[in-house]
Amino acid sequence: MTTTMFIILVFVAIFVAIIGLEISNRIKLRKLVQMKWGKQPNQPRFDKETSLKEAWKAASAYQKFTSEVDDITWYDLDMFAVFELINATYSSTGSEALYQRLRNYNFDNKDNQTMEKLIQFYQEQPKIREDIQFHFARLGKKDNNFVKQYLSDAQSKQIANQWLYICLGLLPFVGFGIAFVQPMVGILTIIGSICFNTVYYLIKKQTLDTELNSMSYLVQTISAANAIVKLDSPLKKELMEYLAPLKSIPKFGFSFRVKVGSEAEMLFDYINIMFMLPFISYHYVLNHLEKNQGKAKKLWDILGQYEVAAAVLNFRTYMPITCQPNFAKGGVVSEGIYHPLLSKAVMNDVDWQDNTLVTGSNASGKSTYVKSVAISCILAQTIQTAVAENFTLQEGHVLTSMAVEDDIFEGDSYFVAEIKSIKRVLDKAKTEERCYCFVDEILKGTNTIERISASASVVDWLSDYPSIAFVATHDIELTEILKNSCKNVHFEEQVTKEHGITFDYKLRQGPSKTRNAIELLKVMNYPKEVVAKAKEEAEGFDATRQWQVL
């Protein structure tokens, strides 16, 4: 066997191994997609919020929406945990689109109408839905892929020395040609160029790692789009239109092929290194992207819709109860609403047309109830899904002030941080746009007299604007002060010597009338003198509205 023939056979063997390993990996991936459908998603390795948030901010530079779920509201409601309940996506393109959808929405509801058409199609065509998910699964996830940054500003991502990389990549082929004339010189040229390229590639890759990884994911996404566009779907026409000027990119950016963590990928990486392929492909892809940046943005948006629709359908499939909301003038009306993050949630009803005070003791369920309403107000407007038996609302902004903390970086005390949080709610309400305002323990960072007077003033002020407030509070004085302008609902607890304190978490109409805190001291075996004196003080205040001096 000649040296030339041996070299050819080695390349053929590598090629056959790559194909075989790739086929095996695709079969495994297809089974995984089938197995995970209709189950709660689990993303332990990818979709870190820092990465998703950066992509969302980058996209905000070129996408505008009617409303935004701000950071305070997002973290008050633990919305990232809710996001994880819904996130049955297989690609970062999909998870970034889902995160963005939960952070932004439009009152015209057109985005949700498009999503519903795709969801209905998935329900009618589960095989095509599975095929689409399979292609996204082949694409896979990559945190900090920076594709959205490339879409917003491709020109700033250029790298230098393009001709040097082309020359180095051609050296092994030059050696291969020499081998036909002078085998020894040719082989030495091939080995020498491959060794040099490998060392040089690894050195340069350290400084250009972010750019290469970002470009790799970008090209892989277009490759996935080329496969998905062959499948029938309600978005096929739009996908074809925006993909048309970009569909050839994977041919020239073939070094950034789909990577799924297989053995074949490792072999292909060696080929990339030998011929400097990523550096050569990078320049072409970036120039092509820059010329078609507008359509590239639209393409990514449509691809995200494919994954978001599948994730929302999966959420509706495995959750105990969900519904599609109705939109009508007025407040919020719902039956059987519950908190999606609780495994044994109690369902309650909502009839929220006016400012409402929710009273009750600690752990009675008032904060959970308020949060469950706020979460469904967001989900209804972002993914056309509420966690309730039925749900009706008028479109509006959702703002909360709940889990306030001291801001050591700004030097703010708890109370200053709290009044800043509530002030942003009032500023939004002042725009005359519809706002749903949720507050837990309003102004609890100050003394009783000023807390109650300021809280009553804030809630009463909101009644002059087309916004409504849902306020959870311990201050039963507010129920008396605001009885003419606020609706009152409450939760109760039961205190017994046998069972201590228990809750049924069921909503009741009217203000809370029970004061069981002192009785609980007795159940917990506080000194009898302490319990007796506490009762005496409370009864004295009820009779005279003044505190006795001890």
C-alpha cells in the first residue's frame, strides 16, 4: 500500500466514524424528546438567569413592548422559578425567547394570538411538534452565547488577520499535493503544518474564545432553521422569508456545525484545528449577517416562537389546572386560582374590581394569595395561560412591592428602600395607564401611627386613577379607615390547645375579626402573667382607643 493510499484510507475511516456516531446520537436524542414530553422540565446545567437576562437586555435595544415586568416585581414573585416550570425548551434560542416573553408583553395580544395558532397546530400534529423539538434539541443550549449581541451590533465583532488564517489553513493541502511528487517532503509538510496550526489555534482560541463560541451557536441556529423550514407549520411562510438570505451561512460556516456533545464532535474539532476552519468561516458569516441584520432579528424571533409555543403547551399539559384567560374591561375575576410553585396549593376565587385589603395573621395565606393573583395576571398576558379554573382581566401593567430589603450599595435603610419601591408603583399609576398594584405589608418599616396614616393615604390616592391595589396587611385599622373605598377579604386561623395554630387557607369576605396572637402565646406556654397582661392591654385599647401606661 502506498503512502498516499494510506492517508486517503485514514481520512475515509475518520469520515465513516463521524457519520456512524452521529446517527447513533440522533436516535438517542429523539428518544429523549419523546420521553420528556408532558412532564415538568428540569434544566440543571443551562439557562442561568444571568445569561438569559443579558440576552433580554441586548434584545431590548431593538425590540419594544407595551409593558415590562421590572426587576422588583420579577424577584418579589419568584418569577424565575415560575419560568423554570414552563421552560421545556431545548435550545437557548427558545429559553431566551421564553424569558423575554415573561418579562415583556403587548396589550394588543397579537403575539399571543400567533402563539395560540402554533399551539393548536402542535396539538393537532404531535409528530411535527416532536420533529421541531428534535431539531432544537440538536441545536442544544449554550449560556452566554451572545447571539443577541451579534444581532444588535455585528460590526463590532470583527476579528483581524483573516488572510493569515486562510494561508495557514491551506498548508496541509499544499503538503498533500507535494506528497504526490515527493512523499517524504509532503508528509513532513503535512505533519509540520498540522502541529503548527494546532499550537497556534489553541493560543489564539484563548483570546477569541467568546467570539468563536458565539459564532458557532449562531451558525448552528441557522442550520436548525434550515431543517425546521422543511416542516409544515403556521409560521412556515414567515420563516422562509427571513431565512432566505441567511440559509447558505451553514455551508460556508460548516466548521460551526451542530454540536451535541457526541464522540463525533471531538473528531470534527480536530479537523477544525488542523485547517483553522473556525477563524476562516467567522469572517464570512459575520459579513453575511451584517448585510442581513434586520431579517436575522426577525428569524430569531420566529424560531423563539416555535419553542415558546411547545413549552407553553407542555406547561398546560402537566400542570393540574390551567386555563386560557378572557380579556374584558374591569378588574380581575377568577375561580379556582392557586400558586403554581406550591405542590399542595389551596384554590380560591378572585373578584377584584376595587382596591382590596387582605387581612389575616402570619402564615394564614394572605401573601400567597396575593402573589398567586399577581402571577396569573402576568402569565395571562405573556403566555395566554392562567393557573386557575377560569380567569378574566383587563390588560394592564403588573407591579409589586413585597420582598423589600435594605440596599447597602445605595445606603438605603429598609424604610427608604420600601418607599422607593412603592413610589415607582405610584409613578406608573400616575401615567393613567391600567396598573395592577400588589403590596405586602405596606410601609411596615416605620412606626404604627405613621404607617397606618401613610398607608391609608397611598391606597386612597390610587382610587383616583385607573389602577387598583391588592394590599396584604396586618393593620386591621386600615379596614376601618378605608371601609368606604376598599373591599375587604381575609384569612383565618384556628388556635387550640391540642393542635396549636392551624390554617385552612380559604378566603373569606370582609375584614379579619380574629386576634389570636395572644391566645397562641398561651398555647405555647408563655408565663400566665404575660398572657393576662397582654389581654388586659388589648381590651383596654379596644375600649378607650388609648394605651395604658405600664
